[in-house]
Amino acid sequence: MCGIVGYVGNKKAIDVLISGLKNLEYRGYDSSGVALIDTNSIEIIKSVGKIKNLEDKLKDKNLDKFNIGLAHTRWATHGEASLVNAHPHTIGNIVIVHNGIIENAKELKNELINEGIEFNSETDTEVVAALINKYLENDIIKTISKVMNTIKGSYALGIMVKGINDKLYVAKKDSPLVIGIGEDENFFASDICAINMYTNKFVFLDDYDIAEISKNSVNYYSNGNKVDKKVDTIDIDLNSKSKNGYPHYMLKEINEEPTVLEKTLKPYLEDFSSIPDLTNYDEIHIVACGSAMYAGMIGKNLFEEKANIKSTCEVASEYRYKNNIYTNKTLVILISQSGETADTIAALKKAKELGQDTLAIVNVKTSTIARLADKVVFIEAGEEIAVATTKAYILQVAVISLLALKLAYNKKLIDNIDTYLEEFKTIPKLVKNVIDRENDYKKIAKEIKDNENVFFIGRRYDYAMCLEGSLKLKEVSYIHSEAYPSGELKHGTISLIDKGIPVFCILTDDELYEKSISNIVEVESRGAKTIIISKKSLKQNRKLEICVDDVSQFVIPLLVVPVLQLIAYHTAVDRGCDVDKPKNLAKSVTVE
Ligand code: F6R
């Protein structure tokens, strides 16, 4: 993963770099570092842990004279999160920051060691620095091109060359990289959010691009040849960064769900014809990672049950390496909040190479997936800062439900479309009612916070919601949690059910009500402490039960999952966890 940022201009580079790093911290926070250059000197400062630690280290240094620099925030891939593995890395005349993975680093490193090169760190990045240093000649573009022909894998590289104190160089393959164009200043970054407070003009680099960045110009090269690039003007709301009085972004973002649902759904509900029509397809492959994949599982159930179309839902890291069987009318739907998830991008590219139609459900409009997919349906989550997704997940579910509803309607499998559309209009209000019952969730959090194992059970749609509830709980509270289809538990896992172990049971599916109840009783008979999340018509009147409104299957997940998100949130707070930045995670998984 990792995030990189660079600056050339008249400002104090350190200020630009630190603010950039803070905005990139969602990409990893194992360590960070900066490198600054002027005519006489180079300063490299690194620190382990969050950007705050780097800032503390910078306090007693005067770096104001530097107007050029690059910086990095790391999510460790090669080598532990230590000072020695923190970027920037230096070999000879080269100082480098890197987002990505160099797949042939090991063999290249062995060759370089045999040639007498000494390495300090365990990183793959140092190998790139060593290669650039080895091939270094007056024509830096030629040097970088040669290195790009030698390395394999993914990279966004920021390069500083000792002795060249008015330019930075960048190179890209498979990891995102954007150039920011300013007045007498230019920038580069992994994401526009690192630099969009300084400029609204951006150039998105393509694979195999190199850029030479100085204060007054940026030169672009593709496969070694000089090229022109399109400049995009993108204005972004900079107010979204505030916590708005909430103690954590996660809570703020859950509370934004009614507003972002309204914003996303309204245009489609006012003009139903604007929802893409999928009647031309006879099969749907849904591909995504993590929560986005769980949102896809709700979609898969709806497509199959309501729109009678064969559907699969798979994790992108598996899909990209499988022999996927297509009919000549298969649609591949990719779901991604960031639009930068490496495996989802790879699955999209593969489907396109094989000639399949692709449709992406994406939040970030400027992202790689948004730019590559044939069709895009945007969700309007705004910026999601908490590492654990909440509002974006809800919108992904809302949009895929609308796609399934429209397909079912077009195939004449439902006739009372107006009733459904009216129900969709009530979603923001119903979700707000759910979110407002804060004390109920705090109570459940108190019940589970001292447990180290929790289970979630449900069938069909309820199982898909269990997967998301379980992921949310484990990632923010560090309680081990597993989600099972209710009927599957007794095929092994039920041996783990002991007295007092919490089991969340989701109960919203009328057709499978009796089956689900039997499974609930099975775990209770073995001493489990069940927590039921039901809808009103299936209410069980248990001590630990949350009931949501009776709505159709298209809408029910949008009421149940906020309950699970809030229970996960309050449990994590009670356990003193770093809710917005859970350990080992990064918001955007840009390596495979
Ligand atoms: C979990 C979470 C992740 C993401 C996954 C995909 O809370 O946020 O599981 O859903 O990494 O990310 P996107 O949607 O950006 O492709």
C-alpha cells in the first residue's frame, strides 16, 4: 500500500509534505519519512508509527530553507515496520520513495550483492534505488526507463537525485500516481487528497509513464518517449475532513449514512431510467474485496432471487487468477469504495482483456477503477476517512439493490414497482431511526466487550449481513469473530460454542424463518448468549434483541447493517481500540 507525496516550489516543502502525509495516512501508518534537498545538503528524517511521531521528531529541526522534497507513509510489505525499513531509502546518489511491490527484488538484490552493493534494509525499494544508482547517467529519463525494464511488479516511485536540486522524478506501473500542477510549484502524490488544498489541476499518470517535475514545468515520458498529458480540473469539498464534533470518523461516517443515501438514491429514484439496464446479460459476476465483496453478496442474492439471473460473487484476489467461465452475455460488476484496490483493478483489467462488459460501483470519481470500467455507477459517500468502511458499504448495497430491482422490473418479475420506489425513498429516514438508538448498541457492546470470541449466524441475505457485521467487529475491536451460514455451524464449528459465548443471529428472512429459529435454539442449547437482530414481524422478545422496521428484502440490509456497525464501534471504544486506524490495516489496499 503506502502513500507518497512530493513538492517542488517556493513553499516550505516540509509543511506541504507533512500535510500530504497526514491525508495519505489512510494508505498505511507503520512508519513515515521525508527527504529534503537544496544546493548544499540533503536531510532525511524517518520515524516508526503514525505521522504524529514523525512530526514530533521534526520539532527541534529547522527545515524551513528546503523548497523541494518527497515523503512516504508505509504499510509494511517487505520487512518489519522499523526505522531501517522506513522510506525514503538511499543508495549512492539516489533517494527514493515507493508504493507497490517489486516482485523480482530478491533475485535482483542477489545480483547486486554479488557486484558488491551493500543494502541496509529488507525492503524491495532499496533494490530499485541501487539499480537507478548503478545505471545513473546524465539522461535520467533513460536511466529510469532502463530500470523500469528490469523490475517487475507494481510501483509508484518518487525519486530525488543528489546533485540535482531543482527536480524530482516519478515513475508508475500499477500503483496510482498523480501530478498536481500549481503556479511556480508542482506536486506529485498517490492520491489527489494529499495535494488538493494547493491545486485543482491534476494529471493522472498511466502505466509506464515517467515525469520530470520542476518548479515551472513538468515533462512527461511514456516508454521513454516525450508525450503530452491531459490536465483535469477537479474541485473537491475540503470541509469533509472535520470530525464535526464526533469523537471518531467512524461514528461521524455512520451518522452521515442518511444524508449520503439521500444524495445517492435521489437522482435514480427521480429518474428510474438512469439506472443501467442489465436485461442484455444472462449472467453476472460480482468481484470485489472485503466489505465491498460482502455488499456484492447481498447483490448476488437479490439478482438471483428477484431478477432470476445467474450470479456469482467472488473475492477479487481469487477471481483475478482463476479460469473464469463467461457466456457471451456476462457482465462483470466491480465494487470498490476507493477505486484503487489492486486486486479489484487486476480483476477488472482481466475481464476487459477477455472482452467482457464491465460495470463499476465506485465512490472515488477520479480513481483507476472509475476510469477503466466500461460503465460506472457512482455512490456519493464523499470522503470516507475511517479505515473501516461504513457509509460507503451502505451505499454499495443500496446501489446494487437498485440495479437488481430495475432488472427484476424490466424482466416483469415484479409489477408493483411504485411501491418499491416509495420504500426506497423512505430509506434515509428509516436508517436515521436505526442510528439514533445509540443506547441499545452501547448495551450490547457492554455484553460482548470482554469476550475474545464471537459468532454471527444467518441464512442467505442474513448470512451476507453476518459476514459484514463480523468483519466490522473484528477489525475495529480485535475480538475474534466468525460468520457462518446458520445451517453450516453444526458441521464442525459448533464445537466452539460454550456457555456465555455471544452469537449474533440475524433474522429477517420470512421464507427461512423456521429454519433460522431452529439454529438459534441449537446454539442456545449449548449455552450461547444469543443477540438477535430481527425485523418487527419476526420479533422474538429476547432480552438481547434489536428490532428494525419491516421492509422489503431490497431494503432490509440497509437497516440491519448500521446496527452491526454501531455495535462494532461501541465495542471497540469500550475496549480502548484505535477505532479509526486499527492496527495492521490501511484504508486502500493498493498491493496484492
Ligand atoms: C473493511 C474495509 C475493507 C474494504 C476493502 C475494499 O471495513 O473497509 O474490507 O471494503 O479493502 O476496499 P475498496 O472498497 O476501496 O475496494
